[in-house]
Amino acid sequence: MGKALFVRHCAGCHGPEGRGNGYKLLGPDPANLTAITTKKKVDEDLLRTIHEGKPNMPAWKAILSTEEIRNVLTYIRTLTP
């Protein structure tokens, strides 16, 4: 379930493997979700980022349910460099 949501909502910017190599936008590049710095972040921080967004990333709270956001995070945790 998380993979399908990631492909639909996240891969455009973060890239199909989550390496931050998707669309280049104005502002900071999308995060490399396979980077060690991301892997070291606690789930609560990543869930908050997905839920609330960042300056160059939309908030997904109006589109994805809490369960769907957790499913996306579960999938992100499986991504490898």
C-alpha cells in the first residue's frame, strides 16, 4: 500500500527510488530519502514532515489519511541507497 502511494504522490519529486532525483523545483532539491541522515530521523519527525510539508513540499494531511501517511513512511523505510 505504501509503495503505491509513494509512486503516486512522492516519486515525481523524490524519484522512483527515493533518491531525490525527480523533478527539480525552485528552491531546495527534494530530499534523498535513502540518505543516512534521513534514515537516522525518528518516525515522528518524518511523519510530521509528510503531514505538514516543508517550504518546497506540500502538506499531505488534506489528501492522505493518517494511516496512508504511516504506510508511506513504512515504504520509505525500505528504500536502500
